[in-house]
Amino acid sequence: MILRGTARSPEPLIHVDADERADLDTVIAEVAERAAGNASVALGAPLSAVALEVGIARTRSRRQRSVSVQ
């Protein structure tokens, strides 16, 4: 996560690697709910904006469909 903005108005940039078969709507919803929510609590301020960078990771196993948030 890269943090921009000010202390009162933080704007995180979150990088996520998603499996090539992942449902991007679900990935975005999970990031918005979990990562952005946790960042807001940790920073002690509401986020003024959140940027999301999604990298598509090709996996050899079809069983791996998890989302990795960095």
C-alpha cells in the first residue's frame, strides 16, 4: 500500500494480485470492504479516496483462486 494525501484526508493506493480466473467485481468488493476499511481504522481517519491497482497472476493450479492484498 502506498499512502498519499494528508493525515486528515489519506488516499491509499492498494495493489492486489488476483488470479486470472477471479471475479474482478468480487475482488474489488473484498478490497473495498476489508483492506480499505482496515486502513481507515488503522489511520484513524476516513479515506478521501482509494486507488486500486489489480495485477493478474497466472497460476498453474486451478484450485488456487485466492486474493492477495499487499
